[in-house]
Amino acid sequence: MAIPAIVRKNIALVMGTRPEIVKFRPVIRALKKYLGEFYFTLINTGQHTDLIASLGIQNIPVDQRFAYKFERETLSKAALREVYQLDKMINLVHPHLLVVQGDTTSAFAAALAAYYARVPIAHIEAGLRTGDVWDPYPEEGNRRFIATIASLHFAPTPFAKESLLLEGAPRNRVFVTGNTGIDALMEVLHKKNIDPNDADLLALRKNSKLVLVTAHRRENQPKLANIMAAIKMIAKQFPDHVIVFPVHPSPVVKSQARKHLGNLDNVRLVEPMAYETFVDRMLKAKLILTDSGGVQEESAHLGVPTLNLREKTERPESVTAGVAALVGSKTDAIFSAAARILSEAKAWEEMARPSLLYGDGYAAERIVTAIRGFFDLTSERPTIFIPHWHQRILGPREKLIRPSMFTVEEAIEHAANWLLASGIQNLSGDPDKKGGVYAWYDEKNETYPYLYSEITGYFISACLYLHARRGDATSLERARLAAKWLTEQALDTQASLMRTRYYLDEEKSEFASAYSFKGGVTYSFDNGIIMNSLMNLYKATGDEAYFKVACAIARSLIEKFQMNDGLFHATYGIQEGKPMDDMSVWSRHPGSHHAKLALGLLDIYDKTGEEEFMNSALRMCRTALNYQHDNGRFAVFRQERDTFTHYHLYSAEGLLYVATRSSKPPDSPVQSSNFIFAEKAYRAFNWLLRTMFIAHTGGISKSYINHSPVALETSDIIAQTIRLGALFKSAGLLNEAQEQKIRFIVERLLAFQCRSSNTAAFGGFYYGQGSTGDVIPHVNSWATIFALQALDMYNRAFNLGEPVDMSNFA
């Protein structure tokens, strides 16, 4: 029996404008690799017929049909004519799939004609949204209409994907590919052997005198006089700069440009450039002013500061990243922003950062893989593009560049050495201090703030984690020394509670705060962490003294802190003998984050078999579920719209610990709760990666306020996210997109590690960003503890394929 020949699929690609042709070129080149599976019909809508030759497809066996010539008319007449013409083309060539790009009226008309002919539609650059159907007009409406009838959605960024999913697009038909415009740009850069991150190129651009301008959008045409007036002011204020303005063929744009700028010596009004020529001008520009979305993408990739001459943008990534600014069309706003960038080196440097926000050069390959999968020609799914910037330490406003970072293995070793040898644990002869662990090392002032009981507890668990991994005696010795300070100096023996902070000079009144040893206010959470660490030390050494203190703390927590509904009061005044919650601060009021107390409580239950400890943990965890929204987010008690990521992560960690218990008998209450707690913990983790991941840095937002992430980062939160990722990876629960995000988050964490020559700082992890976006010069104890454990768990789960669990979990 003869083997039937493969029936090649006809892919129709509709294009006509200059940007469409540029962005389709990489797709056609990618499709060329599968001529045994596909042939092509190119349909040109007529706007720029002279550019078809630039596609470089003359020698490919394709069916080229250019149906009609573009004419200037009203949008409704143009759309009706194009639907009619495209309907004839579709019925003539019978495509199996019609591909459109972007949001032009031609793209919408082509999609509508294909829909009427029952031809599936693939949409490149899908999901861009401003949220206002009238801005930009008609593009916002066009792309929304296309989305409702498309079968394949190729979203350039995760933000665009989320927009599509919110509108009801099927998740399995939405692919985050990056933008093919960046593919085209990278082809040009590759030919010229240009690296946008090259230091010489950045220095050359910094001293450049070229300002590049484009302006053409329909919604800006009534405002062109304002834009031209701003350009004129820039030209006069900076006479040594040359302003190059490729003028769009629109009669309105031409007339306004000539009227306002035609007589200025340092303004060059030129014809639209060939694509490679325009890229060359972008590379040489110090500043770009544009209302083009494509130029905004390209300038972000190249690292050219850009002012977006629009009121709203469907490409918020570059604005969020700080490499572009949305200035609108008002003359003064445009001029003042441009003048600042051109005259202030600091302002220019803040924006001049090449960033992988919109693509990495593989969008076309991902698109073709998805198309082949659509026709069952492959079982492979395309990889996922995740925008990121992971060569800098702290996001949009920080200037410190880290061109190289430690490997994961090196980072683990340096972090361990910092914990054991930097001086962060007090090793003096003073018995009041010896063994305690400082909260951080202030690198700028070369000082330590105070010894912190909770962090000393974390330190014990970290040392035991190292001891379990390495078997070295030093880490066990340091854990014992830390426990000695806690039990002899921090512990209030009458209350069986650990006091909070030991300031180095308790006699000074300014240090005698409520949370000092003198003040005596203590946290239930801190005591739970210390209880857990002492149980870890007991399990490692068998020393009953540690168990007795842990058990006393547990009973005190249950008696003094836990309420009838299972929640724990957050704070307790030892001198006052009562809870002293502060409802204005998330860490000082009851909430789901106390679920993490389950770690120590269930360990004590394992040892004693006394059900009050198990019941306490389970009541708290079950109540914690009331704080979780359906999307997985744990809300702060005082304000349901807010979440602090630490709070959220502690909640998930506690639930996951309960879910991974192996208590006997199998039908115990702990076992019966396993599934629901595991599911809720995973949902919390999934929300975190989906909502709080900061695409342009690879980090995790510190908080979620008023229904929106706040893009400040701390390394402890990033490390906690990685730890959960490693646990879910070990359980086989991560998908490809989640794994890719975790890898980027690891790179982000590595960027926080201190590489200073100061031995008191080297190897530790900086805490994070201040409100200005600048690095906080605190080499932080708990951040380093979390990072050490996170990187080791990540390395084992992702790189070595080893199982990981929550043993000695810090």
C-alpha cells in the first residue's frame, strides 16, 4: 500500500503597512524551514507595495497575490472595501489558516473576512491593551475584535497574555512569544555585529547629539501643533543637537512638520527611512521622541531613553521598567522631560538600559511551533518568552551594574561563609551578647543594629541545614552557641517567652523601645520560629534541654496568644501580662501568617503525642484558609484588598508544612487535612508567580496594595519564592512557564549578593530596595539565611534532580 503524500497546509499572511512587513519577515523565514508542510499566500493590502521585495522571499515557492491598491477614505468605507476584497482572495486561494499582525483596520478586515469564510485566524501581537476602546482609535477596537474570533493568539508579553485570558481567550490557545519586531531588530544587529550592552556603544550614545523623532498616530494629529512646538523648543534650547524627523507620508503630518520646523537649522525633516537605516539612527540617538509602539519596543531593547508622545500605552512594560516615559502631547511636558534627559547625565543613565522587555529573537520560531502544533504536525509546545532584566541589581532606578555574578554553587558557599565567619553572630567574650545574631550589617556605616532573637532562631535552623548537608562540626557548634544565647539571655523564664531585640547599649533611653529586651513586648511569630529552631536542634543532637524550652514556649503560645477561632495574637507585653496587638502594622496583628507556627507545634506533637499541640496547629491553619481569596492571595486582615508578600509566603509555608507531614496513624487529623492544605499552598504560590513576578527584573513585588503589585523588591521574599518553587518542582507540580520564571527569579536573587571587598559584607545578601529604588546597604541576616537555603534547594531540585523537603526549614 502506498504511503499517502503529506497534504501541505496553505498559510495566508495579510500585510501592507511598513511595520507589518518588517514584523512578518522573521515569520516567513521561520516558515521556510517547513516547506514540506506549508506553502504560503501573501496578501498585500496595498499601503507599501514597494517594500514586498525587502521580505527576501523571491526564491521561495509561494503564491503572491496583491489584491488591490490602498486608497484614502473613511474607516468604514475602507473596512467594507477590504472585507469585500479579502473575501474574494480567501475564496480564491482557500487557506487553512490566515495570519494577521497587529491592529490595523486591514488586519481587522482580514480577520473578519476569514471568520465569515470559516477559516481559522492566527493573531500576531495579540493582547495589547490600553483599557480605553477610544485610545488609540481605531487600533484598540480592532485588536479587541480580532481577539474574539482568533483561534491562535500570539501575545508578545505575559501582560498581553493576561489581558487575553481576562477577556476569555482559551488558555491553551494563547502563547507568549515575544514580538517579531524584536526578531527583525536582532537580525539587523547580528548583521552589524552590534551588542546593545556594549560599554563603548553606551558611552558613545551618552555623548551623542542626535535626537530622533517620529509622530504619526491618528489620535495625535489634532495635537501635532503642540508636539511640534515642543520639538521647536528643544531645537532652540539645544542648538548643538541635531533633530532628525522622518516625516510620515500623511498630509496632515507633512504640513504641520513643515509649518513649525521647516526653517530650523538643526532640524532635519527627511523621508521615511528604510528599516536598517532607521535602526542605525536609533543606535546613534541620545533620545527618541515617538508615538509609535514598535519604536518604543525597539528603543527599550537598544537602551535609548524614550519619551512616548501618548496619553496611554498598550506597552506598559518599558514605562514600568523606567526605560521610557509616558509624556503625552502637551508642549511643556514634552519639553521639560526632554530637556532633563539631554542636560542631566544622571537622568539619562537612569533610562539608558538595554532590556529584554519585548522579545529575545525567537518569537517567529515560537509562532511557527504553535502553528505546527495547531495542525498536529508536532507535539512540541513553544517555549515561553519571559521579559526580564537580570544584569542589574535593583531595578529601574538603581545604577549599580553587576556584569558578572556568582554561580549558584559559589553563591551557596559564600553565603555559608558569611553566616559563619563574617561577625554577624556575636563571638565576643561578653556573655550578654555571645552567640546572638545581629539583624544586619550596615555596610555604609560599618555597624550592627541589634541582636535579634527571631533571627537567631533562623540562624540555628540554617546552621542545622548546613550540618545536615555537609556534616561539618562548625555549623553545629554555632547553632548550639546561638541556642545558648537565646535560652540564657533572651528567654523570660517566668513567661516562657523570648524577648525581641537586644540593643547594644540598653542604658540609652532612645533604645528602650517597647520591642527591646527592656520593653518586653514579644511576638508570637518570633517565638514560633525559635520554638521550631530548638526542635530542629533537639532532633539533631538529642539534647532534652532544647526540647524542654521549645515545649514551654509552645504551651505559652497556646495559653497566652491563641484565641478561640485559632488565630494567634501577634504581640504580648510580658510586663503588662496581656496581648498588645497593633492593628496598623501587618506583623503586629492576627492573621494567616501565623500558620507557620505549625512547624514547631507539629514537631512537638510528634515527640509528645499530646493532641493540644496538633489541635493548635490545625485550628490556626484552618482559620488561615478564611484569609485566602479564590485566586490564591492571602489578604491582610485589616484590608482585604492589600497583601504583604512576606505575610502571604509565611501563610503558604505553614500550610505546605502541614500538608507534607507523615504523622501516624494515616487517618489522623493531620493526614485528613493534607490535600486541602497542599492545594491552598499551591494556589498561593501560583498567584505569586502570576501576579507578583516583575517581568523586567525577574524579581517579586514586596507588596500588593489597592489591587496592584508595588514593584519594590526584597531578597528575602525572592528567596522564599524560590524555596517554594523547589518544593513544588520536587513534587512534580511545576509547569514549563513556572520553571522558567523560577530560573529568572534565581538570577535576580544572585544579583543581590554582596561582592564587596569588605569581609564583614562579602557573600551576604543585601536586603532590597528603598522607596527611591536605591539599594539599602544592609547585608541582611535573614535574607542570607533564606537565600542560602533557597539556592541549595533550587540546585538540588532543578539541576541535580534530587528530592527536597522542609527539613530544618528556616
